[in-house]
Amino acid sequence: MNLIIRHVEIMERIDQLIRLQATGSPEDCSARLGISKTKLYRIIGVMKNLNAPIEYDFSIQSYVYVEEVGFKFGFYTKKNEVKKLNPFVG
């Protein structure tokens, strides 16, 4: 599998876990994702470089977003996006 696609899939999964406040400790999270703790730190670093406001909350033992964000990666056709924005089109 393409390395970039794999990293995006991991970022999507991390995003899901963060939204659920269910990443657990870095050790738990990396084990859940099937990656090393070092790779987890690298990917979270990439997410932060992409402006994800991620911090680790020791009280709930999970990574969290410190402000509300959206995350979407991929392509879509403009035609489909217009339909999503205005259900009366098309």
C-alpha cells in the first residue's frame, strides 16, 4: 500500500480516537493502531504541522483537540459538493 495513503488512514483513525477522547496513553494508542510509539509521535507531529491543535490531557489520559476542528482528506467532484451544500440543486 502506498505509504502516504497509509499515513492518511492513520491520521483519520487518530482523529476519530481524539474526537472520542479514547486514544489512551501513547503506548495504548500506538498498540491500538499497530504502529510504534515513535511513529505515533511523528504522525501527531505532522498533524500539528497541519495546524491540528492537539494536546495530551493527563486527567483523562487521551489526546484532545484544544479547539474544535475539522479534518478531511481526499478529492470530490465540484458537482457533488454543490449538491451537498444545496439539496435543491440537481
